[in-house]
Amino acid sequence: MLKLISYLLQQGIATNKNICPDLADGVRGLPMITDVPCSTGCTACVDVCPTDAISVFKIEESGHIKLDLGLCISCGYCVDACPTGTIANNPSTRVAVSRREDLVLTTSSQPSENQKLAASALVAAPDSLEKAHWFKRSVAARVVSTGCSACDMELGAAGNPIFDMERFGVHIVASPRFADALIVTGPISKGMQEALKSCYGAMASPRIVIALGTCAISGGVHRGGYASANGIEDLLPVNVYIPGCPPHPWSIIHGILVAMGKERLAPRPVARLDTVRIEK
Amino acid sequence: MKLERLEMPLDELHDKLARTLTKNSNKRLGLFTSIDGGQLVTLLLDPKDGTAELLISPLELERNKYRSLTPHLAQFHWFERALFDFFGIVPDGHPRFKHLLLHEEYEADFFPLRKIALPENFENVLPRRYEFLEVKGEGVYELPVGPIHAGVIEPGHFRFSCFGETIVNLEIRLGWVHRGVEKRLTEVPWQKAHFVAEAAASDTACANAFAHAIAIESILGVTVSERAQYLRSIALELERLAMHIIDVGGIGTDIGLLGISSAMGRLRGKALGLADLISGSRFLRGFISPGGVRPVSERNLSEIKAGVISLRKDLAPVIQILSENQMATERMKDIGKLSRSLAHEFGMVGILARACGIEYDSRLSFKQGKFPELAPSIVTELGGDILARTRVRIGEIATTLDTIEKLVDGCPHGEEKMVLPEKLPANATGLGIVEAFRGELIHLIFTDEAGNISRYSIKDPSFQNWTAISIAIRENLIADFPLCNKSMALSYSGNDL
Ligand code: SF4
Ligand code: SF4
């Protein structure tokens, strides 16, 4: 035991002081849309996307794309395929949002278009984030896993000495009874729907729900199958969405900070991820 | 590996299997399923000479039944239950005939992978309601755990029947994360199927993509470049490295040596960094696909080598502290014991089989990237207990580190990815076998007349191994269950698909 303690002391502090830094060069994050216009008639990104996250539409003869990060499994194929650089790799780990529609990026110059496109995916959030200030100092989270385990492992990693999310007051707890937040991973297929709802039902208000990973948001690659693995949309109200497959531990921490109302610690890089308008 | 389909009538199948899968035989059952509900498909493997045999036994349509194989060959027990779940084929005389993966939420006559119509007189013999095995007797009580677990892990249900603190019986009910992966793999265009194959169990993403790629390439009859083969093997070993490190760390958590688990968590981070270097993804997602791999720069490869060398140095003291800790050893010794004979009978694979002396590591048997040529020698133990499993894992961390170094040194220049034909050939069969960090992983693909994938079957190593926990934990204390479970480190999603 003494050996272990002396080893740990020798290792010093592993924790990263820089909160939610950008990904290292060459590491794949989510895609983003830049202000470089799309070339008309090109469907390269649509053709390669495994989850139909991208669609192309036209406004006055110029091509535009819509990219739903809630469907994206961050495979990076569209980034590689895009000939113009309209889609690029987003190195930011600060990708969590509190409204589903904010995950939909477009090159459209018309805001109304954005809203219309996003309307179908809009989710009402009854226990709204207004209440988040309750959890500003600390939040106890219960995790329900319904997926492939990578999201869970990254959440586990967020608690390791490198990322150390406990320093932000985040605790993972073993019972819904004393949880403030419900973190859901995986596409929630038929087998887990009842269990998830009863877990939510066992939590006291105010309570918040965090959808961790693309599966939880939309079902990802499993969407539309016979097992109804379509994500959380029709099951529970959601407060924060963390896209990615799996999201980076920093993105997970970012999402929890957003849920706690502490995103000031790691603000979103607005110009990067929000809709970028095309200068004509 | 190219596979010939061999037609074999049902009665012959029984005889053949009884003759082949004996106690001392080298052959093993790889997989047992159906293509569309009209036949039984048995995949037999011969690890000794690296060959495989695929037996197709047509079923009489009006009967929809066959004599169960389980009473004589225990390893069929889950395969037959899954076969009913997916195809509605009844194994007559199965001693524990119940649903395996589909729960009450599904309609009674719903068989998702069945393509031919059910016989007119089909009578569903199995209600959806699941009944657990009941242990009766004074003082015996039941302890239900799950599907949602206390920690951050995948869901499953454990039903313990206990007498005092001793576990008399453990029944495991899975299927909670059944997402319909096999069906989905037949619905997407085959060029995009590797993304779905990876998501079958993303902690095994690389091995799944690898097995998928081998299976598709065997259908197409192509061989990828030397460089791609080296890079694939490096990626597979990086996945093993990261997962073995965290699994050894997990033993620390459950024994109460939190220093070990936090040190291992940090070192796993380093291993994931190496995965990032080769693939741009901590979980090696999207790296391997049919035809090759994503490009990797020479600089990154040499950084991987440097990383491996420093990891070896960093891991040594932590592993030594764990191995020398008397308390840890006592917590693991003789607990959760699995006998060699039962492991063999149930066709168990991977670390838990090697920990009771079964010398099977598919890297040494079946072609996968640069293996068997550059495969490390096998690590085995005889104890069959938690300690033995941990020792095998620790031994494999060492051999894996060496293997990665060797592979990086030998990796030639060249193309990373080749162009593949647009279409798969009609009525073909493809097989991919990979030694994932949990053990033998199999992908088996059938195409139809149009060259589309008509059946995609995955056999995760955990599918055979789950039964090991039920066996090993009997007569043990309930407090030892978490540690025993951790030492087996099984996959829920890979099993449930
Ligand atoms: S990165 Fe996302 S949007 Fe782009 S192709 Fe992959 S899944 Fe589709
Ligand atoms: S989002 Fe990706 S990593 Fe997370 S559960 Fe789904 S498939 Fe797995």
C-alpha cells in the first residue's frame, strides 16, 4: 500500500487545467460548416454520409446543405469528400447545446429556412433550464446506458484523473432517488424504454435530462429499425444534447457544465458552430 | 477465408456434430443460426489447421421444428434460443427453452429475421413472458439486479437465488440493448455497413470493423495491401491494449485499490492517444473498412512506437504493485472458478478460456491482417479463477506491446486503400474471424441472387462466455460477484446486438 501511495505521489498531478481545449491536430471531431460556399450540384457529402445526416437543397440556383449533428456519427467522411471546404473538421470539444434545433447547421442565408428545417426536430423542455441554477454548485447524475458502451466509457473517462469532472461538482450516483440529472446514452431500443421511464419517474423534481451521444439524440445508425431505437425524442424531455459517437470526454464535461448553467467556464465558440451565413 | 457451403440433411447433422464436437476434439462450434428461416446453418471451425466448414441443413417447412442439439451439446443452448427469437424455429426438447433477446414489448409472432412465411399450422409454443428459474427451499431468497446497474455500464438483469450469503443459482437475462443490428446490416448499402458493424459494440469497434472487412473481402475475393494488413493488426492490438489496461484497472476498483484504477485510467488515456494517432479516433472508429484503412503518416507511426515504449515503462510499476499486493491476490485466488471441462463444453473463448488452460487464440489460427505470421505466443493460466484471468490479461498486455512494436517496425510503404467493385457477387458467403480483446469474434455474411447482403450474422465472444459467470459464481459469496463479473469483462451490446 505504501508503495502505491509513493508511486501516486511521484506521478504528480495528471489533471488538465485547461478546460475543454480543442482536439489535437488530426483528431476527428464533429463536422462544421464554414463560410466557403457549396458548389452547385455537388452531392459528395450526402452520398458518403452513413446516417443521412446531410441533405442538399437549393436557393436561387446556389446549392446549400443542411447538416444535422444529432444524426452525425463523426465519421469524417463528408469532410474528406467535400471538394470546396464547405464542410470541415471542427476541432472544438464545446459542442453541447440545449435546444435540439441548434444541432442543425446549414449554409442557408435565410434564417427562416433554418427554423423551418429544425421545427420537426424541436423538443419541448418542460423542466426548463431556468431551474438549472439549482445545480450550479453541484449536480448528482444517474446514468442509464442503453447503447454500445463507448459513450459510457467516455463518461467514465471524464471522471478519470486527466479530465476529473468531479472538480466541477459533478457526481455520478447509484440511485435515481438522489439524482438531479439523468444522463442517457444509447438509442433506447424497446428493451430499455420502460426501465428508462421508471428511472426518470423515480427522480425528484427539479430534474434535468442530458442526452449523451448521437444514439441518445436520434438513434444514430440504428434509427428507424424494428427495435424502435430512435433515441430519446419521444420518451423524455431533454435539457442538453451532446452530439458525437462517442463524444469526447471534454464534450461530455461541456454538456454537463451547460446543464448546470456553468457554461461560462467553457463557452461555445459561437462563430464556429452556429449557423454561418454566406457572404454573397 | 473463402467458404464452401455444404448441404447436410438434419439427421446427418446430428450425427456429424456428435462425432465432431467431442471432448477431445480440436474442432469448435463457431456459430449456429439460419439464413431466412428455411434452414439451419452450422459453422464449424478447426483452429488447428485454420479451416472452417459451413453446413446448411434445410428444414421441412410444415414442421418448423427440429430436434434440439442442446441436450448433448451444451454450447448450443443460447444459439438455439436466439434462433427461435429471430426465426421462430423451435428446438424440440431444449431443456431451458425461453426467449433470449426479444422481450415482452415485441408481439408474440414477431420474428425479425425470418423471410419465408411461417407454416400455416404454426403454433407459438413460447409466451413472451419470461419466467426465471425458481430455486425452492427454506431460507432461499431471490435478489434481482438490473437492468440498470449502479455504475456506468451497459444494462442487463441478474437474478440471484441465494442461501444466506452464498449464491445458489444465477440466471442472466440479456437483450435489453437489442437494437436490431443484424437486420440493419442487411438494410444499408454494403459500402456503408462497416459503420453499423462497428456500432455493434464500440468498445470492440476495431475488431468488428476488421472482421467485417475480412468477410466482405472474402466475398469479393480480394486481398488488401501489405501496409493495410500491418496497420489493421496494429489497430487491433491498440484496442486490446487500451481495453486490457482498463480491465486490469477495474479489478483495482472492485478490490478497493483506487490508486491502481486511477493510474490505469490515466495510462489507458495514453493508449487511446495512440489510437487517436493511427485513426483520429479514440475508439478506432472508421479506421478499417473493406478495401483497406485510412491513411496513416510515417510520423504518427513512429510516435506510436515511442508511445508503446513509454507505456511499457509506465505500466510496469503499477502492474507490479497490483501483482505483489497480498490483499489483492487473496481476493482473487480461488474465487469465481471455472473448470476447464465446462469451459470446453460451452465453447468458451478468449481470456476466460485461456485462464483455465484452453489454448485457443484465433490470432494463431485464422488469417487476420499480419496474423498468424506475427501473432504473439499464447498466454495461458491453469487456475480458472479471477487471479488467473487477471494474470492472463497482464500477460497479454506485455505481448501486445511487443507485437505493436514489431508491427510498426515491419510496416512497409504502400497503398492504404484499394478500390473495390461496386457490387458483391450473388449467392456468396463471406467469413471474418478476429481475436477481439474479449476473444473470438465472427462475422458471417450471405448475399442473395442480386448480390445484396441477405443475412448478416455476428457472433460476439461474449455470446458463449456469459454462461461462464453463472457457472463460476455458484457457491461463491454474493459480495464476490462484482469482482468476478469484472474479471470476465463481458459485452452486453455485442451479445444483444
Ligand atoms: S461526419 Fe457526420 S455528417 Fe459527415 S458523413 Fe459522417 S456521419 Fe455524416
Ligand atoms: S452514440 Fe455512438 S458511441 Fe454512443 S452509444 Fe451510440 S453508437 Fe455507441
